[in-house]
Amino acid sequence: MSKKKPVQRIKHIPQRTCVGCRETLPKRTMIRIVRTADGVRVDPTGKLAGRGAYLHDRRICWEQGLKGALAHALKATITLEEREKLEEFMSALPQDADAELQSSGDRRVDM
């Protein structure tokens, strides 16, 4: 008689969709924006209570999100003050990797 092998369980990895580009990735690789009673803000811990939405750490996704997709996902209106704070956070993010590759490719052509 053969013994049954123990079943290996696959760990569940929560997935979230970026509201900027609609790409789905593991939750931990994205930045959470949360609507709380105090307003809309970046949630670095990912654990604040409130309605959340997720964005990549790329500026292009943030630009797309701030055009309206983020407010729609949060079911809220983003005030001018909140928008300025989000744009300030966005400005600290690195440029898109694809754009950097294209610009470096352009430099090679110019040389």
C-alpha cells in the first residue's frame, strides 16, 4: 500500500487592479490610496480603514488616475488640497521605465 502524499497548498496572493492602467498585480507591489473620514490620502501601510484604490508606482499611472479614474474608484470627489498632496507624492515617484528606455534609445540614435 502506498501512502498518500501530503497536499501542497498554494499560498493565496491577493491581487489588485491599478486604476491608472487597469493592470492586475499582487497587492503588495502597489500603492494604496484610501478615502477616510478625513479625506483622500496615500496609505503606506495598506491597512487604514476606508475605501481604497490602488496605483502603480509609475507616474503615468498616477497621471491617468488623477484625471478621474481614482475619484471614480474611491466614489469621492478629490478636493484641490487633496489633489495637490497626491501630485506632490507623484512627483517623488520615478519616471516610467519604458519612457526611460525610449529616451535612452533616442540618445543612441543621436550619437
